[in-house]
Amino acid sequence: MNQSFHHIRRLFQRTPLFAVTIILMLAVGMGAATAIFALVNAVLLRSLPYPDAERLVTVHHTASKVSLPYDGVSPGPFLYYQKQNQVFEAMGFYQFDRSMLRDNDSPEQIGSVRVSPSVFSVLRTRPFLGRLPSIEDVQSKDGLIVHSSVLISYDLWKRHYGMDPTVVGRPILLGSYRSLVIAGVAEPGFHFPDPAAEVWIMLPAEILGNSTRASLRGMIQRAVGRLRNGVSPEQAGRDLQRLIQTFPANFPDVNEQQLAEMDLRAQIVPLKTEIVGEARFPLLLLFITTAFLLLITWANATNMSLIRGERLRRELAVARALGAANRDLLHRFLPESLTLAFIAGALGFVLASIAIGTQFGFQSDQIPRLNELRMDVPATLFILTLTALSAVLLGSVSLISARRVDASRALMGSMGRASARPEEQQWRRVLVVTQVALALPLLIGSTLMAKSFFNLLNVDLGFQPRDGVTFTLPVPPTRAKSGDYYLDVAEIQARVRDRLRALPGVDAVESSSIFPLTPTTAGSELRVAADRDNAENLQYGVLSHATPGYFRTMEIPVLYGRTFETNDLTPETPGAILSASFARSLFGRENVVGEKVSAPSSAKDPDFMPHTVVGVVGDIAAKSIADGPSKLMYFPNIYPPRPAKVEGVISIHIPNVQRYIVRTRLPLTSLSRTIQQIVRDVEPTLVATQIGTVQQRVDDSMARARLTMLLLAIGAGTALFLGLTGLYGVLAFAVGQRTPEFGVRIALGASPAMIVRMVIRQGVMLAAAGIVAGTLVSMWLTAFLSTLLYRVSPNDPSTFGIAAVFLIAVAALASYVPAHRAGKTDTVQALKAE
């Protein structure tokens, strides 16, 4: 034991740079790998917090032959599936929304979920306090909830109600609901189906029990199911497909021709896949990147251990000559390796804990299940495994290197200089080639993402984000006073706009239901046709209500016709404005002013009277830049309207949620408080949400691309540094070993420049070999980027070429220092040493 401590002390005393470098290198590599593993495990690998969660699925629909705007379910098909299926143990019906909680003086917007009673049995949920809501608690009238019980989340109970144990039975003021009572508090961590979900409201039996129509164009709800034991999602999909074929016999609004034209199909998606969503690919890519960095770290540690072994060759030869056996070598190198690895592991544990504690700087709504991230047992076992592997790697490399020492050859080496065996030199070169090969894919990936991000930055948005502040104002139906919901909502919005326009420093204030780069909600799309009696060209468009000055304020060009006027709201001459892409889709051209759009006759929607197109405006992306222009249809939001009562489609599609645009040079911090105060003055029960600059909306839409680009850039930079450090170490050691050779070459007439070129060429050839191998790996890795790239091919030749040339240039630069030292070899001293 004392001998082991002696060797460990000598390690830090004689080679402190080696020890510290190895520890830091391994700590960073293992810490990063552990933190990323914890994130990937929490989001992708760990089961959902429900019993037998692997049997939970969601039900979607696709229609390959038409544009289906909603991929969920409607009440009719859900009830039919629930009664007739042969694959589900239970099925539940739900719809996620956002509602205003108005229990105290500080209203806040929270996630609310309307659920059928079976949702709780599907998820096997238990209340932490009180009981679960039941169908007996629900009273409804004309399809609207008059009274119901709710389940609130543990987090809401803790934050909003101070963990009051008497909260059960207390009324809760939420959105437009008239009378809600808290039945219970959910278990900690329960937030189905979204991290923002905090209240679950029982649906009335009237909505679920009397649904005799399929309503295929209104599948805006969701269904969750628990599969029976042994049933796969594919089997469930086939069973529901069987039921779809019987729709014409069970639903009066579906016929066989319609099914054939739509190619309607059920799609069963595991609940975990549904929740994780688009975060899956960036996380997998991040995990692959981290694995590459870990391999590069281990390759560098191996190279450093081999070089140290070469420097200890004479010392080990003396020990062998004095009778040291393999067991003695094991007793020397094993404690050293364990010490280095476990110090690095402890430091890596700290680094990983810090990264996990800060959640990598993400907000809880940016990555699904991020609230489940912690330094748990799997993450701890993971870093312990990495630590053990690192210890085995360091010990094995040192021991193998020591066992191959030729005592007689080493002792005969002049001045203690013992040259490495050719096979050992070859191994070091292979490790350097491997490091470069692993660094190249990360460099190419980061370059591709940088190009994609540059394309996103330079795309024509179709509007001007400069000097713009935006916020959302939802107005619940309970605020209606006159009985005409449109008039009451429009009046509140008009008063808010007028108050904001009166502020000094505000140039313009307008609003629209759909704002650029903001995900649309279910129910915001409408199917229309250019000819009511011709249903061959049905198109889904995103429905928006806009004020007349909205297009001018957003700097969305009016290409043809005009903006809205008061007459566009009358039943006799209802007007609409189309985006250019929607006009082309419906009519085959952009200038369609004077044409009419209406619901197709097959839809049997008498409330949608034909609307005359009064204008065509420029395209914007309503959802994301990568999705391209959206097909938009604008209806007027005008107050006061003429005549006094609004009829037609606008009486159904009410602009109760408006996104405001405020053109101003005022600072956001002060304006935000002013906006809230004005909204409170106009209507005390309302609160503005999502206050921010328009530029922030643009930046947020590119957040995923920016995040992936930065992660890959950090990974590429680290891999490049580690790989070229390994290249420098090998060349520096080789130069030291070949000093006598260089002396002889110079004595025979070689110039210093020739020696420099020879060493640099050796480094460049190693890098070139790594580039050849890394190109094949890159083509595999960049395939994962295809869904993240914007107007860039994952196999872009110029990117591959630029990355290769850059690596060659940096390899030559890393080779220059040892090459320069080789070129300055003193011939006399070198020959004396030899």
C-alpha cells in the first residue's frame, strides 16, 4: 500500500502537467457525456410517470389525398372507436387549451385540459388530495359547461394556493367557465398532456354522448388509449382502420366516395413519442456528438499514456533488469490509473450536476419533460461506468506499454533515449487519424447548421419586425354583456387599441387573430372552395380576423385590391382578404379581387355565406420560417360595425383572441407594465400574455436551428482542439525521438526548410487519412440533420470541401511548432547524443 502511494505521489511530482491534463480532459469528457445522458434519459429513455406507460398511445388521423388540417379525433369517431374496438383496454378523450385563472388580484394564464372521465382510468391517475372529478359533477346546457369539478396540479396547489389542505371544494375562476369546483389535487409531476397543463376539467356527457356525426373536417381533439396486453400500435392501427371502413354505415355525414377521396387512415402513436415530439432528433444528435467527444477524449488520453510510457521506457527497463515482474508493474500502474480516473470522475460529476441543475439554460417549455431532469441513479451509475472504463483504459495502456519494454535494448539506448517500436508508433498514428476522423463530422455538421441558420436569417419574412412589440389578449365569452358576443369582444379590443394609440411614442396599434411565426391553434383553419357548387378544389386556409390597418402596420404589402372597410362586415357584402399563396392555390392566379370564396356545398354549412375577395396581400409564415408561406384568409375585425348586429360566418368564428402589434420606440420593460395597466383598466378580469418584441418572435422561431448550430459548433471546436492536440503531441514526441536522424540528414546536406516540410507533411498526411475516414462517417451523421436544415443539402459538397481544407490547414499549423524545432536541430549535439 505504501508503495502504491509512493508511485501516485511521484506521478504528480514528476509529471504534474501530464496528470492535470489527463484529469481535466477526462473530467470534461465524462461530465459532458453524463449531463447529456441524463437529459436524453429523462426525455427519451425513461418511461412516462404512469403505470405500464409503454401501453399508452394516442390516436391520430391522416388523409394523404387531401389537406387535412387537424390530425386528432372528433367526438363521433372517438365514441365509435371506444365502443367497437378490439385492441384497447380503455380510451380517453381530451383537448388542451390555455385559460385565464382569475382567483386573485394577479390573473395568470395556465394550461387547461378538458377530459372525459375515462382519461384518468386510462392513465391510472390517483389524487394526491381529495378525489378525481366524476361525470356526476358536470351540469351543462346547450353543450356548454354550467357546473363541473376539476383536478388541479400539485404545482398549482403549491404556487397559487399555498398548499392549503382545505382547497378541496373551493370554487375556481377559470376562463369563461361559469362554475367550477376543485375536487382534488393531482400527484406531484402529473402534467398530462403538456408541461403547462395545470387544471383538468370534466367534459359534460352531452358533448360525448350525442355525437352522431363524424365531423372529419373538425378533428381538433385528442384521444389517448391503453392497449391490451400483447397488442402493438400497428395492430391497433389496423383495427381502427377496419372501423373507418364502416363510417358510411354509421355516420350520415360520411359516404364511401368521400372516404376514397380522402384516403382517411388511423395512426397510432406511442404517448411518449407524442410528448417528445420534435425534440427527439436534436437530442439524439446531441448524444451522438457527445459520444464522439468521449471517444476523442479517450483516444487523446491513450496517446498521452503511450507517450508517457515511452519516456518511462528506460526506468522500466531498469526495474525489469532488477527482477520486477508483471505483478509489480500492475501494482504500480493500477493505483495511478484509478487515482487519475476517479479524480476526473469526481470533477466530472460536479460539472454534470451543475449543467443538470441549471437545465442547460433551457426553459421548462423549450424541451419536453425537462422538469424530470435530475442527477439521478442512472446518471450516477453512468459516470461511475465511464470512470471505471477510463481507469481500465489508462491502466491497460500503461501496463501493455510497460510489458513490451525490451530491457537490453532500452538500456543500450544512448543517454536513456529509447526509441519506440514501429508497431507502437503506428498505433499512435492510428489514434490521431481516429481523432481527426471523429472531429470532421462535427465540423461538417456545425458548418451545415451555420449555413442553414444564415439562410433563415436572410429569408424574406413578408413583414417588418423592426420597432414592434406584440402581445396576446384573450377575451372569454363571459365578458359578453349585450348578448352579441362579436360586438362585446370587438368593443373591448377597440378600447385597448385606442388607449395604446394615445400613448406618447406609439406610432400605430393594430391586431390580428393570427400573428406571424406563432403556432396556430386547433379550430383556426377553415375549408373553402372557389365555387360553392364545385367541391373538386377544396382548400384549407388559416382563418384570421384583422383590423383594417393591420397590413400597413405590419408592412405586409397589399398586392391587389384594398384593405378592409366597414361595408365588408355587412351580411349583404361580406368581404375577405386572401394571402397570395392561398389565392394561387384556389384560383391558379394572384389577382382574384372580386372573386368569391365559400364553404363547399358538401360541407352543408349554411352559416358560411359566400365572401367577396376585396384584396390580396403578401405571404407570411404563420407557423415557422421553415414551413414557408401559410395559406391565410382574413376576415374584418371592425368596431363599431354596420349594421349593429353581425351575422354570417363571423358570428361563429369570433376574434376573441387577438395578437396586437404596437409600433413604438419605447423600451419593452416600461411598455409591458403600461399594457397590463391599460388592459386592467378596460376590463379588470383580463390580462395580456406573451408580451415581447416582434424580433423576439423571429428569434424564437429560429431557436431550434440556433441551438443545434451552437451545440454542434461547441462539439466541433472541442473535438478539433482535442484532435489537433493529439496530432501535436505525436509529432512533438516523434521529433524528439528522431533528433539524431535529423542531425544526420542536416550533416548530409539537408536544409532546415526540408526538415520542416518533411515533418509538416507527416502531420498533413495523418490529417488527410483522418479526413478520408471521417468523410464516410460524416455522410452517415449528416443524414440526421436533414429535418433541421433549411435550404441546405445534408451532403452539400462545398461544406465537405471547406471542412476538409480547414482541417488540413489547421493540421499544418499544429505541425509547424514541432517541425520548426526539428529544423533547428544542432548537428553536433545530435551526433554526440547518438
